[in-house]
Amino acid sequence: MKYFQCDYVEGCHPKILQKLIESNLEQTPGYGTDKYSEAARKKIQEACGNPEAEVHFLVGGTQTNLTVIASILRPWQGVLSAETGHINCHETGAIEAAGHKVLALPSTDGTITGEQVHRYCQEHFESEIKEHTVQPGMVYISHPTENGTLYTKAQLAELKKACEEYHLPLFIDGARLGYGLTSPGNGLTLKDIAQLCDIFYIGGTKCGAMFGEAVVIPNSGLVKDFRYMIKQRGGMLAKGRLLGIQFDTLFTDRLYFEICEKAVKQALALREAFTEKGIPLYGESRTNQQFIILNGEQMKKLDEKYAYEVWGPSGDGRTIVRFCTSWATRDEDVESLIRDIHEL
Amino acid sequence: MKYFQCDYVEGCHPKILQKLIESNLEQTPGYGTDKYSEAARKKIQEACGNPEAEVHFLVGGTQTNLTVIASILRPWQGVLSAETGHINCHETGAIEAAGHKVLALPSTDGTITGEQVHRYCQEHFESEIKEHTVQPGMVYISHPTENGTLYTKAQLAELKKACEEYHLPLFIDGARLGYGLTSPGNGLTLKDIAQLCDIFYIGGTKCGAMFGEAVVIPNSGLVKDFRYMIKQRGGMLAKGRLLGIQFDTLFTDRLYFEICEKAVKQALALREAFTEKGIPLYGESRTNQQFIILNGEQMKKLDEKYAYEVWGPSGDGRTIVRFCTSWATRDEDVESLIRDIHEL
Amino acid sequence: MKYFQCDYVEGCHPKILQKLIESNLEQTPGYGTDKYSEAARKKIQEACGNPEAEVHFLVGGTQTNLTVIASILRPWQGVLSAETGHINCHETGAIEAAGHKVLALPSTDGTITGEQVHRYCQEHFESEIKEHTVQPGMVYISHPTENGTLYTKAQLAELKKACEEYHLPLFIDGARLGYGLTSPGNGLTLKDIAQLCDIFYIGGTKCGAMFGEAVVIPNSGLVKDFRYMIKQRGGMLAKGRLLGIQFDTLFTDRLYFEICEKAVKQALALREAFTEKGIPLYGESRTNQQFIILNGEQMKKLDEKYAYEVWGPSGDGRTIVRFCTSWATRDEDVESLIRDIHEL
Amino acid sequence: MKYFQCDYVEGCHPKILQKLIESNLEQTPGYGTDKYSEAARKKIQEACGNPEAEVHFLVGGTQTNLTVIASILRPWQGVLSAETGHINCHETGAIEAAGHKVLALPSTDGTITGEQVHRYCQEHFESEIKEHTVQPGMVYISHPTENGTLYTKAQLAELKKACEEYHLPLFIDGARLGYGLTSPGNGLTLKDIAQLCDIFYIGGTKCGAMFGEAVVIPNSGLVKDFRYMIKQRGGMLAKGRLLGIQFDTLFTDRLYFEICEKAVKQALALREAFTEKGIPLYGESRTNQQFIILNGEQMKKLDEKYAYEVWGPSGDGRTIVRFCTSWATRDEDVESLIRDIHEL
């Protein structure tokens, strides 16, 4: 069976493993104060074009989202998000468990607009009974989105403008950031990201690391005492160097970008194969996730050799499914799948 | 100016005031352990046809909702509610602040159905990734709803059945219960309510009391240690007898029902006047809240003498407004308003 | 039976009742936006010598403590308090339920010192592992304390200085403030209080009102959006005027001070009687609560006619008990008790 | 510099690293549903003598403690713990952030007794105002304790008995369990642990793994839906197999026990050296942590070559310090330190 159902079915990039082997018996202090974490922070600051940015390492995505959001909001505030946002759908209510409502905005493709944020806030702050409703306190987006779509630079700038109008920090969930930044459809650099939002994270788990997410706070005044919060919510790894080593490796010689770019190319090859075959796409992803609409017969055929994820019913009897590639996907598996698509 | 904008613009029913005056210098123990609270509990148990029911008194509606819900749910569970439910819209995220997501179900008239609950739960519990989403843990409805609509006995029984299938306690917010039970459109007795749900409250604040809500738990095993929870969430009144006295009075000689019935009749007279005049209603309320669609000219005229609540735009340039009557509304004010409706 | 066990066994001062009767059928807008609340706010601002102070009305003490504290602290912060503090002992973990640790400081008489605060903070902020421990984020004291003791002006100023050194807001729980301000042992005016702390409340429940606590925020920038928080935690009374009327009355013609002063005098008379009789006091209260050490025989005698509160064992076989007077305590009951003390 | 300051300064045991290398490019499903996690669960069940025990893997200790405790307690309950317990001192208020008070019991050596639990609960449940205080809802101990001490089988059985009397689940934090089970002072087997408590975890981070803690629930009914809770609190590792591989390796051929036993022997050799030299111990640890009382001169000497942890002042001008060994400590470093102790 060849796995295309998600982007975390393997371990980590061999260069990371090599570094873990080399450093294994070395002794370092804990909790992210080691030299590897320090080196990784430096490289990330450089890649972001901001030597003053704060960089923190956490273990996983849900943990990072809840820690960031709970460290910013006041108790009576909520976070604006696309209704399809990961925090709204797939984190078992982690944000609510931290005390905050996710204020869901309608979205068909996974993105939200500055106009939506503006309208929501305007209506809230002009309401005579605003104190009876949750105050919008920050904005959460993901890039790429859960649907694999991307924000353009103009869209992100418009969002940022709306956020500034209402003093809302803008937070970007970059669980798959590498696959977004290396998409041919992308118009944003890492430096743009670091300039156009207030806090974001660079996903490691899905982009070559064993695990780990690097939170970047361009304006280091935003979250005073963030390390207390990481510790309290269980995200402070005792052997913090494990995170440092991984991000140090990923941000050496552009490894992070290279390995993600390869995955995106593979995904686009799959996409082309489906399109050539006349099999419809669901949405417009040009990243490592491809959403396809299959009929029962096609699924049965593919099931023999491939694992993919069932996303939901298409509404006309067919099924939306997801194929993912990753830094680890082998070209031979992609080629095999393309051949089998043509046979469908 | 005559106020019709809500049902809590006056103090309390004179009979309650009389009792407060008479008992004022009497000495009683605190926290609801006094004889008045005890008497009130007995009368409510009797009215519910269940001498074993647990009865607790709290001060206000938001407090009651959050205390009840947080005492029932486990941390990973959420509460199913109509998207228009008070807990979802008008409590500043009190449920989320207690750690729980409100799982909003679509509703056009304020009610939800057993079928909706069944489908939501079925989908959840059959999902392979259910642990990544919030588990439905209870169901919240209001009767009458925020739109003034009512559940029929069959609808409530169907909801109860769906709840039982998935072991979800059913909670009824009865902030305006009196106006529901005395509506000509109502098919439910207080005893039915006590049989068809697991926990509910009898609203005092909007139905004749100065303040106060009486929580009834028909099956007293449902929430062990509920008094701890009332205290912790700030709902345990030191001079608990104030609540006891109010509910004791309201449940003596059916006062609660009489004064609510009067208000409903007044509301229906207003409704008839609008209908006769050809002014459209918004929705189908037969309780003390009437939702009307007015144009700008009509509003301007009525604004001269009457206060009512703006509910929102109707979508066609007109405005949905709400007129409320209460136990305290004077017949002469209703008559005056009816005359002025006819003049519009 | 004559009740001396606490200061909330009666209803409210007759002047308040009178005002409630007079205004009962008047119509006012809700949630504290009415003219009575406005008038009460003005009078309290004047009494505090600060026309810019923010004033908010809540229903009860636990609710007020949790709402104030949770509105100030960030998630990783705790509140410094005497280990005997009400928030640490008698609120069912309400502060923890809001997410915050109570950082208990040793205290034998209910007070804490600036030196204690300074030392705690110094040790915390100098620690190399400070992020593994709760950050002190504010200081809570009560005046009078739970033991009936009082802070001197110098002690309070010293506390304030330590708070300022570490940027900790100082919060005074004034559940019994009236009994403190009118004690012969008191050296603080209401204006001093308003200058020497960042947020405090003037207790109503135990000092003449049916219920209600008035939160005063001298520097109105301290808690932005406090009304959202009141609503979210269930403390925003629909018929807010009930609170306004009570505090308006209490702060008219110094009623609040007069009625509390009377109670303190009665308590001191009891104290004198016990002392004359050679029965030892527990601690040094010169407010309306008197803590006395009784032996079994004495208790048995007094039990025949008086209710008082058992505070705990004295350690030598005797029992510490509490006698409270209040605005409502009758002179004849005090005289009767004094006679019976002399008979012991 | 040779590090003795804690037991997490290296990576992981070479056998684990080897397994990670071998499996790195293998594809497995996520979130702990892979074959390695399954195999590890089986081996742990076997080692616990309970094939029905539930086993879950989390990443770190604070995360595990907060997830376990918050999944068991109801909102009005707290957790009994030694005042020196990790949850009370070194987790930045993680338990309080989850809504629960840590009910601290006095302890001089890190342990608490069944008698203490019994007395606390008896006093609570007999109190007339129990609802105004936090209800004890479970008991937390660590084995070994933070002081390196151990419970005897009799002590643990007595604790368990007190817990059963009040229906309190007993939770053992086993962050250093391996070092406890292999101490010459230990009288408990892993099977005993699994029989004498309701939930515990086997620490990996400090005992040979890169990271990871294995929660064992002997009676699998205790925490329904624990996986939801792990996900919600951010502890569900996407590549769950990383945890499975580590525990599978540790529980193959008793590796876990062997490597911990070695560390304990090294620690006892250090202890013997200090004792022989007449340098006093602090407390009675016979596990991998040794607490020693040094004077300034001794510290200065040792500082030249060794890192150890300063624990606090001894009260007489000297300093309590901690030396830790671990699975990774090299015999040559221990020998060097012993020589230098003799030179002091």
C-alpha cells in the first residue's frame, strides 16, 4: 500500500536524523536554552529578515494554536477564523477549553477577507449590546489553508489593514507553510509573512521534521512572558535541543524550501493527471494537498494500491478525497499513481 | 414614554414586595437553607408533579446557563444548541469561558429537532477522527425560544428520544417559561416539561420576580454536588431567602401562571392589531414577545410614544422590531398602542 | 434564638426597602444603564474623592472576586493573598476555576505585608526557572480581613509600594468595608483606600443592602472592557437598577457609615463584656466580628439563647467562636447577651 | 564540564536511536494507531500484569499531569498533593489553568500518608460549609518523589485505602519511575503499582527516551474518552509511532529497568563518597537524585569541573545541591567526581 492520505506518515528528513545521531550523547541544558536552539533561532530570524523577532519552539500544531491564542486574548475575547479553520473543526475544542469562542466566518475555499473582518468588527463595536456578545480579539488564518488554497500578498495586506483598524493581532497557522511558500501559485515570501502578520508559526511536523513548530513573533513586544505560557500548556520540551536541531537543519542551505518544493511538484503532477483524465478537482489547491472528486468505481480501483483520505460527500453521489504528497513521497510512487489514474 | 422593549423594566410583582417587607427583619440562615427557600422548593416540586426533584435557586439567566452546563459536561464535550440560542449569541461567550464549545445547529425559528440532534451525533460517533472534534455532551433548548416560538409535546418527545439514544442530558432554558406555558399555542404542562427533560429552569427575572431562576433537576442523580458549583460560579446568594420568598410567592395560588397569562393576552392583542392593519409579523410567536416588520415611517410615528427593540434589518429596507409585554404591562398602555397602530 | 453568627441574616435597611417600594413600578432600562445606578455611581465617586473613578455593581462577593481577578491576570499569573484570604479558603476554588493559582502567603492575623510581597516577587523574578512557576500578577487583601483586623495607613502604603515595584495591581476586598472604616481602630478614609489601591469593592450584602457589591476602579484604564467580563461571568443583573437604588440609598446622607458604625459599637460592647469577664479574645478585631475563646460549659450556656459561629478548635480543648453584629442587630439583643456573658 | 544537574541532558538510548533510524522511511498511520504503538502497549500491559490496562502515550510530564488530572476531576474538585509535589511547584500553574486547585498537604520528605488524606477528607465532608470549599477529588503522588524518596508497599496500600474510603482515584506521577523501581530501597514492582493505583505514568523523558510518557489506566473504565482529552490538550503526537517505537524498545528485554538500575548504582556510589567524606546528605534518597549539603568552598572546588543543581539554602549558611545520574551517565565521569569528592 502506498500512502497518500496525509503528510505525516514517515519519520523525518535523513539530514535531521543524521544530526540527531551525531549529537545524541552530547550534554546540553534543557528547555530550549541550548546552542542548537539558539542557532536555529538565528537562522529563522535571518530567513524572516528580522533579527529582532522572537522565536519559540513547540511540539505540535494544536498545542501551538492553543498556546498562542490563549496568550493573546483576554477572557471576553474570541478569535475570528474561517468556519473551515483547523481551530474550529479539528482540535477537539482546544480553543474553547482555553476559554475562548472561535468566531467563525463563512468561507468556501478556506480563506477569509479583510472585508469580512472589517464588517464583523464594525457591527460588533457599533452594537448597543456589544457587551452581551464576544469581542473579536484577534484573527486566525492558515497559509496554506486547510483546503490547500493560498492568500495573495494583496489579500493578506487587506486582512492586515482590517486587523490594524480594530487593533487585532493577525496570527498565521503555518502547519504547511513550506508547501505554500514553494507553490507556483504563491506570491508571498517568508519575509512578507513576517511583515504582514503579528505572530505565525513555521510548521515542522508536516514539512520534514519528526515533530515541531517554530513560533515567530516579529514584534517581540506582542506576547510578554510567552515562555511561561509554553510551560504551562505542556509545550516546553525538556530536551529542547531536539527541536533546535531539527529547525537548525531545516533552515540550513534552504533544506526546508527544497524538500517542500519537491512535494508540491509531485502534487501538481497528480493534479495534472486527474485533470487530463477529466476527473474533476474540488477547489483550487496548488500546494501539496489535492482534493479530487471520485466516483465509486474509481475509488474501488485506487483502493487496491493507494491510501488517500475521504474528505466528504460531493453532494452528487460522488466523494471528495484528498491526496497528499510530502517531503518523503517517492517519485516512483507518484509515477505509479499517475499511471493508474490514466487507467481509470 | 411607554416601554415595550423588554420584559424586565419594572421591579417585581407587588405580592412579592409585600412578602419582602413583612419578612425584612426576620433572621434566617443563609445560602438557601432557610424556611422560605424550603417552602418554595416544596411548591415547585408539587407543581412539577415530582416530590423527588432537586430545586436550586440562582440569581440570573447567564449565570444559570453556565453553571448548569459546566456542571454536566466533561472537558472534551460541547453543548448542542440552535444557532440562535441565547448561550450562542448573547452571553459573551460564558459557555466557552467555562471551557465548552457551543455546537450550533441551523434554525430559522429558534427550535431544533430530534432529527438534527440524531444526525449530528450519528455523524460524530461514526467518524474515524471523532477524537479530533468536540464530542456532543448535552442539548440546550429554550422554551419559549428566543424567537417566541414553542415546542409541541411531540417535538419535545422526539428531541428527548434522540438525546436518550446518545445519552445526552436535555436542558431547557425557561427564562420565559411562564409566558410559554400560558400561551394559547402551548401544549405542554409544567409536569410534561419535568418529565421530558433532564434539567430545566423556571425563569423568575422576566416573569414577576425582582430576579431569580429556579433550576429543577427531576432526576436528582444527574448533577451530584450542584451546590458546590453554584457557590464556585458566584451564584449562591448569601441571603438566599430572597430567592425563596420570591418563588414561594410566585408558586402560591398559581400567581406565576396568572400574571404571565395576562401578559400573553396583551401581546396577542398587539399582534392582532398589527395583523388587522396589514403590518407583517416576523415569525410565529404566540407568547409575550411579538416580532413585527415596520417601515421607516411607521417607526418614526411609534417612536414618539413607545420604546421597542430593534431586532435587525428585514432585508427589504424595513426593520424587524420586538414588542414585549410582561406581568407589569398596563392595559391602558396596550390600548393606547393599539389605537396608535390603527392610526399608522 | 438571637442570631449573632453572621452579618447577613436579615433583609435590608428599611430606607432601601422604602426606595424599592417607591420605584417598583417605574420603568427603567436594564443592565445598570438606569438613572439610579448613575446616581449611585456619582455618589460613590464623590465619596471616594475621584470623579473619574469607574464604578460597577455586582451581586455578590465570590462573583466580584472572581470577576475582578480574572479580568486582570494573564493566564500564567496568580494572585498573592494571605493564606487565610477568602479567595483561598471559602470560595470553592472560584479563582482556580477561572484559571489562576492563589499564591498563599503566611499570615497569623489575616494581613500580609509589603515586605512579604517584595520578597516573594524578588525571589520569583530572580529565579532561573521562573517560567516553571506561577508569576505573581496582582495582590489581594481584604479590609477588614477575615479575622476582623485592619491595615493601618502606613501598612497599606507599604503594600502599595511593593506592588508598584513589581507592577502588581492591588485589589481590596471590601465585603465588610463599612465596618472597617467606622472602627475606632481605623486610620483609613474611603479616599485613602481609593488612592492606595488599584481596584476595590464596597460591600453591600453585609452592610445594609439586600445584596450587591460596588467595584471601584480609581484609574479607569486598569480594566478595559470590564462590563463584558461582568456579563460573561453572570454578574450583570438584568434589573440593574436594584443595585443602583441600594447603593444610592446607602451613599445618601452617609447612611452606609452610620449603620456600620452602630454595629461596630455593639461588637465592641460585646468584646468589653467578654474581656471584663476574663474570657479571652482570639486576635485583635475592633470591627463587627469578635472572635472569642470559649470553653464547653460557656458554649452550652450561650447555646440556649444565641446563635454564633464555631470558628475552630483553639488547640487547648477550648473553641474559637465568632460573634457578629450588623446594621440590623438590635440593642436589646446585645444587652441581653452582655448580661448573659456576665452570668457565665 | 561534566553535567550532573539533571537527568535530561543527553538525547536517547542508542537502541532507541537505532530503531528510529531503521523505521524512518516506513509509512504508518498517525496519532498512535500504528503497529509500534500497539506493540509498546502490549509490552507495557504485560509488564504491568494486566492485559486489560489502557495505555496512552504523551510527550511530556507537565502535559501528562494536566491531561490526566483535568480528565478526572469535576469543576468543583481539587487534587490532593504534597506541598512539594511537581504539580504544586514546577508546572506554572498548569493544574489551576485547567480549573482545579492543588490542595497541598504538608510534607518534609516529598511523601504524604493515607492518614493525611483521610483526615483532610473527613474534615471536608463533615464540614457544614463544605460547599464553600474545594472538594478533594483525587490524590496525586510521585514515585520516586521530587526529593528522591520512595513509598513502601505498606505506605502505598494505606494511601490506596484512604482513597477508596472517599472514592478518590489515586494517580502516580512516574516521571522517574524507572529509577524508583530499580532502587535497592524499593519494595514495589511495576505490577504492584498497577494494582495499587488507579492511573499512573511510566516516565520516558528522564529514563532513556528522547521524550514521552506512557499513561497506564489499569481499570480502563476510569477515564472514558481519554483520547479526546489528549488531543484537546495538545498531547496527541501526529507521528505517534515515535512514542510507540521508544516505549517498544524500552520494554523489550527489560531495557528500561537495566539502564535505570545502572544510574541508581552510580548515584549511590556518589552518595557513599559524600558520606565517607563526612559531607551531609539532605534527605534519604536512594534513587538517581542525590541531595547534598555543601559549603561555599566545596562548591567552588566542584564548580571547576562539574555542573549540578542548586536546590536552595540549607538554613545554616550552606547550600543544598542536587546531583543526578541517568541512563547516559558515564562511569568515568562518576569515578572522576568520586575522586574529586575525596579531595574536598
